[in-house]
Amino acid sequence: MKKWMSIMIYSIITVLLLSACSESGNEANEVDAATKGDGFEATTIRLAYNLPQDHHISIGIEKFAKDVTEKSDGKVDVQVYPAGQLLSDKDMNQSLLSGGVEMVVNSSTLWASTVPAMGIFDVPYVFNDYSAVGEAVNSEFGDKLRGAMEEKGAKVLMFADYGYVQFANNKRPLKSPADFKGLKIRSIGDLPSELIKAYGASPVFMGGGEVYMALQRDTVDGATSGTTAMLQRKYDEVTKYLTINNYAYLEFLLAVNKDYWDGLPEKTQALIEETAKETEVWIREQAEKEDSKSAKALEEKGMEVYVVPEEDLAEWKEAADPVREAFTKHTGDLGKELLEMTDKK
């Protein structure tokens, strides 16, 4: 009898020990799985952008997509459609809002037609240096813009610094606003068009991929863009003169459809937001370097570069006053608030 009792007690102890080991093993597996990216729900995110693939924003976005996919062990699959493969820059915002695509990277200028306050980045001479932009978008200024975007159905995940915007043309050096008279200049949006008109030229709106041919065929005499895109789109082959006046600081937004975002698990949202924040910092660090490097490269390729002297900027700013008035007219109290915030910087 004692023998059987001993066997039963031994068996019970063995079962308890095995159970404890099993539970401990499961816990270890759960920790290990979490470390490897398991625990994410499978989802596919299509991300479209229209910039050249070697642009610093594009490089950052490609890394963002790769990092999200790898950190989730492939469960959150970010599929990138670069350089207008899926959507043109003129079409992607509406596609995002309608749910045709989950994520896009597009300019604040093009978003201004949907969220007028986004035109703040096109108001001439608002941002005087690179650091001022980063400070602004990570403060109440940026929060107001994010809120306005969400009201329309898009959540901003990242402000991607494109850099300053300049003018290129193939007719003559642009050394003062008066030199614009009679020219046809490619515009990138409503407020840049107002500036081009204020300087005496005629704006012609077109997407980035159309500009080279338009310049080559004299459909337009010049264009406004950043020197990074000018270099990558080979403006040096179809324009002769570059004017550096840093009239606007262009932002690109990584945005996601709000309804789609709200349906994602919190763990997935946290991963995407954390990775976007890291990428935003990296892109901002590149903007100033790339502006300087690309302007120098365009000059080396034969473009005649004119840098507007600091003492002459007052004339350019005064001639641009109608653009500031147009912005506040279309954006009301929010636009005035944003301008007041930047004026204090």
C-alpha cells in the first residue's frame, strides 16, 4: 500500500513539474516571438509616391517601408510604388481619401487644395532657416495642421523636409522680380501660382514628371522646384539659369487613410509611428546637405547660378505680399494663427 502511495505522489509531482516547465517554456516562446516581430496582425499597406527614387525623401521612405516590414517579421507588409508607378502626384491625394490606396507621400502644396492651411509652406519667406521648420512642425503649429488633415480623412505620420524651392528658366537671369515679366513658369500649386503672377509671369500648373518635356518644347520658359529634383530631373539639359532665393520651404507628407489607420491594431500603429518619427529626423538632416550639393552640381553641369543677396531680399518679399494676403483670405482664422506663430520665430 505504501508503495502505491509513493508511486501516486511521485506521479503527481512529476505532472506538476512538467506543467510548470511547459508554462515557463510558453512564456519564453512568447517573449522570443515578440522580440522577433510576431504578434502583429497580417496586413498589406500600399504606399505611393512620385519623387525620383534617388531623392533623399524617397530614400528615407524606402527605408521606412523596409524597417516596418522587417520589424513586424513581414506581417505588416509595406509595398512601395515609387516614381509615379501607381499614381501621379496630382491624383494620389484623392485616391488616399477615397481608400483607393492606404498611404501616400505628397507635397504640402498639393494637399493645400484639400486643406488650405497646408499652403503655409508656400507663403513666401516664412521660414528663414532649416532648423525653424523642424521646430515648427513639432510644436502647436504642426499639431494644428495635423488636426486639419484628420478632419478631411488623412492622418499625417511624417513631415518630410524637401528643402527650399527656387526658380530655373531658359530665357534670362532672374535677378529681380521685374525679370519675370512675360515668362511662362511651371507652378506646383495655387500659392506658387500667385507668387509667379505677383512677379509678373504666367503660371502653368503641371506634375513633376511633365516638366522636362515642357521645357524642352518651350511649352514653359521655366519652372519652380527644389534643386534636388531639378538635378534628378535633368533641368540642366533644358534650362540655363538658376535663381536661388529660398522663397519657400517645401514639405512632403507621409499620410495614411484615417479610417484604415483607425482599424489597425495599436501594436501596428505604434510600430509605424515610431519608425516614421525616426525617418523624419533622418530626412530633415539630409535636406540642407542635399540643397547645397545639388545646387553646386547644377552649376558644374553648366547652369548659370544667381544667389539673391541678403540686402536685395526686401524687394522680393515686398513684391510677394499679395501671396500672403491670398493665403489668409482662403484660410481664415487658422491661417492667421499659423502666420502669427511663424512671425514670432
